Amino acid sequence: MKDCGATTMQFYLAFGVGLARQLDIPGEHLEGVEDAIKFIYELRNNDFSKIAVGDKVAVIGMGMTAIDAATQAKRLGASDVTLVYRRTQDEMPCTEHELNIAKLDGCKVIWLAAPKEVKGDNGKATHLICDVMKLGSPTLAEEEPIVSGRTFTLEVDMVIKAAGQMPFQTLVNENNIENNNGKISVSGKSSTKLAGVFAGGDCVNGGREVVDAVQAGKDGAAAIVKHLFGPEYILESELKPAFNN
């Protein structure tokens, strides 16, 4: 990708973060271990009767995607759905409201647990071994949980990985787009280092709410208009409301 400053063609990059973070544990590639993103995509694009779901499902993670995958698995007919999260409820990325929805659907939660290994039989997942975790220093909110040395095992026939998403680092590097570990770097609200190339949304912030993506789109549109017509151009959104006396 090159500068587009000398042309009227402008580019706005908003390709999100779509690469599922892998667990990097033994047995991760057994049949029955699925990415939450793929699972939800299949739900959105196919008849429910065509979606394969296990009877005993473990969902790794506690973000919005994890909650979505867990509730959908339960509603599709799984008899047992357990969310496994390596921190406590105080550190969970989902909202209390979302957690309550999962609980109302019958999903269980195990806090301070991290996947260690998926065991299988004839190539199919049968058990999930988890490390029991404990929190590190209470003075450091981002302190990594510590493995306690104890483990437990869940009987499963499906494991859904929802441990977060990764930016498209290879994509941005190959196109010479300045980035921070795959997240596109912008100045102001949406301008990249390449003239005429703007970016916003999850590919910049790493993944937030829908309302943030909507606002990023508005900021990007405003930046493009200013780039085409000059910084002195007054946008309608910048006009102060006039009141009649």
C-alpha cells in the first residue's frame, strides 16, 4: 500500500481482528475442538439444524464471544456447558448482564482455571484437563494468574476456544502499514502514516464494542472530508446549534 495523497482516491481500513487466539496446548487439533469465531459464523449463516454441537461443552474464555458461544451451544441442545476462565469474576471482560444471561441459560462457570490439555479417543475430544490457577500480586491488576500445581478434568465432547482474537499482523506488515503488534497506528483519530489512508475500529483498538466501531466510522469519514477539502472545512457535526430567542 502506498501514499494516496496526490489523488482523490482515499482508503479507509476497517478489517477488524479476526484471527482466533490459539491455546497452544496438546490435543488442540482433536475433532470437537472449535474456534468460537467459526462456530458463531456457522450459526449466523446456516440453519440451526445443520450446526453440530456437543452434549458436554467447555468454552474457554469470558469475553462477549465466549458468552455468545456458550449460550448458543446451550440453546442448540447441549446438556452441559461450562465456561472456563483463568481469572476471577472481578477481572472478566464481559459485563455482569452478559454473565447473567449465560447463567439463566444454564451455563456453569469455573473461575481461576486454565486449559492444560485436551485428551481424546479415536481422534475425538473426550476430556479437558485444566490447571487450577491462583492470582498473583493483588497490587497489580494485570498480574498473570499463577499455576497452583493442581488440576481437574472435565468430561467433554466439544471444546470452544474463545480466548480472544489476534490482529492481522502479517497483513499490515506486508502492506507497510505502521502498527503496534498488528494494531494499526493512527494519529488524531484515524489517519495513518500513509497519506490518504485511514483506519478505525477493531484493527486499530484491538477489539471493542459495536458503538466504538460506529464512532470510528464517523471519525474516519470526517478525517477523509478534511483531507480532501482542507482542515478549515467545517463539518455539519462541528456547527454549534443556534437557538431562537
